[in-house]
Amino acid sequence: MKIARRLSLTLVVVVLASAAAYGAGWGLPSSNDPGAGSTQAGPAVLDPEPEQSETPTPTPTPEPEPTDEPTDDPTKQPGLQPGPRQLGPGDEGDRVRRVQARLRQIDWFEGDVTGVYGDITTKAVRGFQAKREIPVTGEVDQRTLDRLHAMTTEPTAAELANEVPSSNGNVPGALDPRCKTGRVLCIDKSSNTLRWVVDGEVRQTVDVRFGGSATPTREGVFSVYMKSRDHVSSLYETSMPFAMFFSGGQAVHYSPDFAAVGYNGASHGCVNVRDYDGIAALYDMVALGDKVVVYWS
């Protein structure tokens, strides 16, 4: 019995010791704790994890939207770079004349062949280049020249001398020397043509007709002293659109009668134009004070 009792006491001591150790190791209240006897255990405290630094993700740069719009800037045309200049604005001579004649063969050049590389030639070359995916510079490089030669023929003597019909049908005569300086309405009675000439460069050509024997169109050098877009003759009560007066009641203007019957009729002294779009464009270019030369070539 004594042995059994001793074993029981020993077992109780072991159990109590284990319980005490369990409470001390796991944060349970004990008799030595300030909160002993409390039935609510405090929250477990966990060691915080070390903070990790985050590297910001770079924002991608958006790529430009593709565009189908054409550009005249050769640096913005992928893979296209202009070659060395062969001819360009300000140049003069036979080479320019031949380029102009070839461009006129394929309807890129308007007006007479002059041998002067001016605004009209530059505009024609730019249009030709843009149509054929050549760097658009307005200057002739070897690529432009090769393409132009492939599409045209060697200009004839008649083409180089402007002895070919205008876009309206008449063959312009030689320019009067008085038409080669300044801004001039150069009106040739021999060829029934009017040419708009700026500093010797023909920029537009239209067919015209003149007054009859009783009311002839005056010849000489004049200037535009009045313009009237929707003019009506007070003397004949006829419409005279885009009228540009240069000598008394004589003016350059559109004539629906000329457009209808051609050279079967005549004016009362005015210079009639039958190309409505042509005279409309001309009216906007001509300014008061511009010279008018009426002559026989």
C-alpha cells in the first residue's frame, strides 16, 4: 500500500510539473502572472515579416498610330531619299526646256516651255514625283529624270518652240518682248490666245476672240484699272462675268456666246474667253495695275 501511495504521489507531482511548464511555455496564465485567474487568453503576438522593397514597373511608351496620309517630306518617307540635284528652282537653259516639254507631254506642265525653272515647273515636278513614289522635292534628281524619260519621247523642235496647240486648241505665237517682265496679260491676236505671264514664265493659256471690224480690240500696252466679277454691260445689257477692264469699256471677260458659237461671232471690242474655269482662276490671280499687252505675233 505504501508503495502504491508513493507512486500515486509521484505521478501527481509529474503531472503538476508538466502543467506548470506547459503554461509558462505557451503564454497561459499562471499564479505569478498579473492576470492570473482570468479565463480569457490574450491574442498571440507574431513576429512581423521583414518588409520587401518593390521596384516600380516601368510604364511602356505608347507607339504612334500608323497613318496613311501622304507626306511631302522625304525624311518621313521610309526607304526614300532624294538623289543629288540635277535641276531645280532658279535654273535656266535647254535642259530645263526639255524637262518642261516632257512634263507637258504627260499633262503635268501647263503653259509655254520657257527654259526657266520657276513655280510652275516646281509644282509640276512635285506632282510627278508624288504620283510615282519618288521623294517629293520639286527638284529633278536622276531617279526623277530616268522615270520621266521612260514615260515620254524626245521633245520635237515644235514642242520646244511652243508650236503646239494649247489645252484649249490654239497654237500660241511668240511672246512679245513687253510680256517678258513683270505680271502681264499677254494677248496675241495672231494666235487668238491669252497668256498669263509672270517674270517671263507663262503660267496659264486660254483661247480668246476679239472685236469685229466695226468695234476692234485696241492694240498696245495697257493696265488693269477695274475688276468686276459679276459685271453686266450697261451699253449692251449682256453678262460679262470676271471682267478685267484695261482700255475704256474694253475688258477681258468670260463669254457664253463664244463658248456656244466659237469664232462664228465676235465681241464689241472686248477680249472674250470661252473657258469658264480658266477665266475664273485667272480673275483671282490678276491684280489691279497688272500690265496688258495686245499685239500681233
